[in-house]
Amino acid sequence: MRYLVLLVLLLLGAGFVFLNWDAVCSPTEVNMVFTKAQAPLGMMLLVWFGILFLVVCYGLVKQQATALTTANKMAKELEAQRKLAANAEDSRLTNVKSEFDAKWQKLVDSQTAILEASEKRIMQEQTNLLESFKEALKNNEQSNQDLSKNITTALDTMDDKITKVLIDVKQVTASSKSAPVSQTEQ
């Protein structure tokens, strides 16, 4: 926008000078502080304004060049800072990932240890329970054998007693049958 305004002003000035070229080129007496001379005053002012215009243009170009150089430096520094921040972020993410992996591995190891301990304890309890069951089964078999022997002994004893009682009953019956006959005979 600034350059457009300057260009319009330059064109207006150039148009004014072109329309009044005869007046610009007409010689007049000019005071040069130390001396007086005959010269075209318009041409002298035009040269002075041209020089001033060139100085201003040079200043603007230099300012733009400085601004572009500074912008390039800032862009490079910004890119370097962006890369540094990205590397720091990557490094931080790598650290977080490695910490997470370490904690995860520690958790997995502790869970594995707990599972192994639980499995070992369960196996020990199963072994103890199996041994207890075997012992109880053995004791039960021994008790059954003892009970069977006791029942057999008791049955044998009862059988012997029943047999003796039956023999006694037969003898009593036989003796009671023979005793009344002998009493009647007597």
C-alpha cells in the first residue's frame, strides 16, 4: 500500500514537471550563498528532489532488506527452536514410554510371581489334601477291615453261642422227653 501511494505521488509529480517543462528549464538568477549564478531553478529543484527521492527509496529498500534478513534469521531460529522442542518432546515421550514399559514389566513380573506362588501353594494344598484323603481312605479301609473282623468274630461268637444254646435246648428237650416217660414208669 505504501509503495502504491509513493508511485501515485511520483507519477503526479512527473506529470506536473512534464506539463511545466518550459518553466522548469527557464534560466533565472539563483543565490548560491557565496555566489549568484544564472541557472534553471526548476531543474535544480528537480535534481534536488530526485536525489532526495533516491535517498528515500534507498532507505526503504535497505529497511525492507533488513526486515527480510531479520525475518529469515527469526524463521531459522524459530525452526531450530521448533526442532529442539520436537526433539525434547520425542525425548520426553521416549522417557515416558520407557518408564511405562519398565512399570508394566514390573507389574507383569509381580503378577507372574504371584501366580507362580499361588500355583505352588494350590499344588501344595492339593498334594496335602490328596495325602489326607489317601490317609483317610487307608484309615477307612483299616476301620472296615477291623469292623469286618469284629463283626465276623461277633457273628462267630454268636453262632457258637446259638449253637450251644440249640444244643442245650436239644438236650433239655431230649431230657425232658425222656424224663416224663421215666417218671411214669417209676
